[in-house]
Amino acid sequence: MRERFKTDAHWRNENMKLKLVEKGKDYIHIEVSEPDETLIQPFIHQLLRLGEVEEVKYHREHPQIDLPEIYVKVSKGKPQNALKKAAKALSKQYRDALEGLKI
């Protein structure tokens, strides 16, 4: 049974890809291809923890047909910097968790 999961596309080590939909001075709107909900939700949570982020919206019309979209508005700085900052913070959290599992 384990072999079946190894060949399933859902279990492959594929990265989510972000596609720019629209960008303004204080906001960015992106589409996520090859989405993984187990990563998107913590990413959104991390964005909301940043002081410069005013608003985060997550939208997905249909879970099997449409790609999810994320809208981020910032009060200062560039919105793409907020995305990078949240991704780095989340990466560090996962890296630290992995280190904690090592025996």
C-alpha cells in the first residue's frame, strides 16, 4: 500500500508555484498553482502575524476546478517583501521542528 502513495502525484515533492495576477503599490494578488492546503493555511497565518500586513484574503471558488488566490495588502513596505518574510519565517519554523525530531 505504501508503494501506491509513492507514485501518487499528491505525495510527490512538488513545490507550489505563485503566479502574479495583479500588483499595486501596497497590495499584491497571486494565484497558487499546485496548491497544498497544509502549507497555504500556515502561510496565511504567518502573513497575518506580520505588523506591516493590513489585510489577507484567501479565495477558492471550487476546490477541484479553480486555483486558490491570495490577496495581501500592506501598510508599509512592498507587498512582495511581506510574502518573502512570511515564507522565510514559516520555513524556519518547519526547519526547527525537523531539528527537534532528530534523535
